[in-house]
Amino acid sequence: MSAVTRLTLITHAITDAVQAARFPADEPLNPLGERSVATVGGLPGPEPDRVLCAPEIRTAQTAKALGLNGAPEPALRDLDYGDWSGKAMDDLSPEHLMGWLTDPSHRSHRGESLIDLIARVRAWLESLTGSGDRITAITHPGAVRAAVLITLNAPPESFWRIDIPPLTATTLHHRAPAWTLRTTAHDLSL
């Protein structure tokens, strides 16, 4: 029997792009995000064996504000929004926006599709199995949605039906042969 791997995925705090409904670029936390993560102060529960962090500025700032020193993990990076990076959703044609929201293979923006993101997160989750480690990872809502879909064996079309707010923790446990979603009483959002 393989060891249980425990993974807590924490979403970064608020940025201007989140507040303005823009596709993110590599932006820092905004003042509200900085205040909200400072209010949290730290993480409940036992210390993790490993801390990982998506490579963007906003995830590194969130980790630091939580008192964590995360090693960069490229697999945790945000969805590549391609040509849409930094643009407001209102700047897109309705056809492109609806295509992106309804077709998980859509990539008119010349970035990653949701299918690509899910495949990337799936490969990363598989690399963690059997380690027996307690891992905390600071990442993005899209990466967390992908992990939840994989865990529940849900179709990619369900991606947008999962609400993952800033500064929330989602916990997954892996005991062969599968991941399990675990809810807890801890919610980091304000």
C-alpha cells in the first residue's frame, strides 16, 4: 500500500485583473489583496513537508504573506491566455468569449485551452502520488478547478461550474489508486 499524499491548493489573493474582470498578466497583488492575505496571517494545521508556488508574482507574494517560502513549480502556472492576456472580457467578441466559455478545446487566443490546462495539472498530480508528503501549493483558480475535475473524474465542460475565490484552500488526498477531495472548516477568504 502506498503512502497517503496530502495536497492543499491555495489560491492567490486579489489582483486588479480579478477585480476588473480582465484576463491576467503577471501582475502583483493589489492593495485589497495585500490587506486580505495579511489578515489571514498564516495557515492552520501542521507544517507542510513541501511548499510549491506557481511562478507568477501574485502567487509568490501570497506565499510570502502567508509565511511560506515556496519552490517555483511551472506546472502550477496560470492558464496561458495568449493574445487575451491583460484584456478585459468586454474587449472580446461575443463569439470568442462564448467559444472559450463553452468549448474546453477553444484556443482562438493562441494560448492554452482548458484541455491543455487539465492535461498539465493531471501530469503534475500523477508526479506527486505515493510520496506520502504533506504539500501546500499556492496557485491559481484555474489550476485548482482542473485538479478538482481530475479528482472527481468530471468532464472538462464542468470547469466553469466550480467557484474558486481568492485565498481559499482546497485539499486533496491521494491513496492509491485515486485522489479524494476533502472539505475542511478552514476558509481563507474574507
